[in-house]
Amino acid sequence: MKKYKIGIIGYGGFGKFLHYWWEKLPNVEIVAIADPHKNFQSQENFVVYRDWKELIQDKNIDIVSIVTPPSLHAEMACAAMKAGKHVLLEKPVAISEEGAREIIETQKQTRKVITVDHMIRYNPIIQNLIKLGQAGTFGKLRHVVVNNYAQDEALPPDHWFWKTEMSGGIFIEHGVHFFDIVNAIGNQEYVEVYGCTDSRNENQRDRMAAMVLYNEGLIASYYHAFSGPGLFEQTTIHLAYDLARIEIEGWMPMKGTVKALVNSRGKAQLESLPGWTIIELGGLNTLRDVSRPEGWGSEDLSAQNQAVNAGGITYLVDEMLSGNFEIHQTKGEVYGKCVQSILSDIIQKIENKDHKLTITIEDAFESLKTAILASQ
């Protein structure tokens, strides 16, 4: 088994996290790190570079991981590919469309493998929801609401996160994760994007919201705030399908709830969700439509021959259920497995050119374009 040698550019908290989880993989070795600001022990078992340009010229390296502020991504990714390296690029792919196009063009010229670290696509909850959506288990996806309340205690006023010329702003630096998740789950393309923002001062734009219309009718709203204590940090994603209401908790999804109308096939498919537990189950003929008050004259569901109509579509279902799903691991473990999976995905692509990456560079560009429009 070939052992792939990795060089990491940028060794802050996330760079160290990648190192910790990747060195557990049997076919991976971290051989070099570039960071001009870190002090390393002399006994470290990797080469230390102060200049990233030296690292990408290291002939011992197969894959370069770029974990730097977003404004540096395009230059570094293109240089690494031209130096013959495959690239795992931290999100966002770039802070401008021009930068992203340059990366895509360089990839076409060099034929090196590159992907962007939208690692949440590898989360088991998200992966299963994508499959269930593709199978038609929930019917058509109509509405998504993303609310992200993040802490700002670790982001002092002089942090690069607040500097738009370095980070691109909240939606570009962070919101692309959620634009990408909705792109994956909904499998639709944006048509219109509207955004609004609020700043605590001229240097810190800390709250942003967007409304996005997609080409098959999905409407999604996104709210991201970096303006509260860590004790209130919370992320929720609400998915409204014709046949289901799903609530996901955690920016790294860890658990959630489902209320759905199902037939026997759909009921069985839900068992793929991690830690799936049915809380309540009832036949359609035992339920009453409560959307109108008593005396309104609504027909009960039993008279509809197990047919439900939504958005002009008729679905054949016979039960309504409520249930919970949950990954019974720590967030760190789930996060770590996701970053291991994305590196393994790149290695599969290197070894088999016909392998389809879970996240293509074009996928990353789509989420970036939405984020840019939402930021204007």
C-alpha cells in the first residue's frame, strides 16, 4: 500500500486538528509543515518551512493541504498544482470568482486532483439525507432555514476574520458550508439571491442574512451571526419537504428530528439515519386534518384513500411517524472522521481517475458564487 506524503501550509488550530486525525490513517504521513509564525520543537518528525513556496517544491510531498486565510487560497492552490502537487484546499475555494476560475483553469491544465474542505458533506446525517432526498422518500424539498449563532469571543477586533480583503466576510468564509449543504441536499441551482447585513462598527460586519430562490422552486433563508457568547452557540437547519419536516442540530450535524408521512418503503428507508428511533407512529386513517378549525367541514384523511396532495403532487402514504436520529460519538470524533474521509476521497481519485469526488472544485465554486451574491 502506497503511503501518501502530506504537506500542510498553515498550522493554526485547524491545521493541528488535521494533523492529529490524518496521522491516524495507515496510508498517510505528514512530512512537512509551513508556517512563518509557529515555533516548533527540534525533535519534530516533519520538515519545517517558514516559506510555503519552499514546501510546494519539496519532491517528497504528494498532497498539499492549504489551511490559510482565504485570500491566499487561489495563489497557493495554483502554485501547488503547477509544482506537481495534488491539493486539499480549505474552504472557501477563493474569495472571488476570478480566483476560483483561475484554480479551475489551473486544474484543467495540470490534471492534478483538487478538492475543497466542505467536509460536512461527509457527515453521516447529511450523506443519508442526500440519499433519502434522491430516493424521493420525503417528496419535493420546498423550504430550508439555516440559523447559525456563532461565538465571537475567540475573534478579537484585529483578527483576520473581520478583514473582508482576507476572509471575504461571514458568508464567504463560513456561510459557504451551508450553501454547499443545501446545494447537496436540494440538488438545485440558485436563480436569485438577496442579502442584507448589519455591522457593529465600521470594521466588524457581524450579522448577515440571505434569501435564495432555486431553479426548481426551493426557497432557502440563511442567517449567520458571530456576535454572542459561546454558551449560546447554536446551529439549526430546518428542511420542509412535501412529506416531512426535518430539524438538524449542530454546525457539524449531530442529531435531529423527523416528522414524516410514509409508506412501507419510506418507513424502511428512514432506518438508514444514524441512531434512528421512532417515537410515535399512527395510521393515516386514525388522523384528523387539523389545518382548519372544528366545523370548517374539512374531510378527514381516511376519506382520501391514503393519498396526500402537496404542491399539486399526489403521494400515496399510509402512516405518519415522528422520530429522532443521532450520531453517538463526540463532535470531535465526527469532525475527525469527516476530514479523514475527504483525504481518503482525494487518494481514491489519485489512484482511479474515474472515481467521482464527493466535492468537486465546481461544487465549491457554486457555493462561493451564492455567498458572493449574498454578501453584496
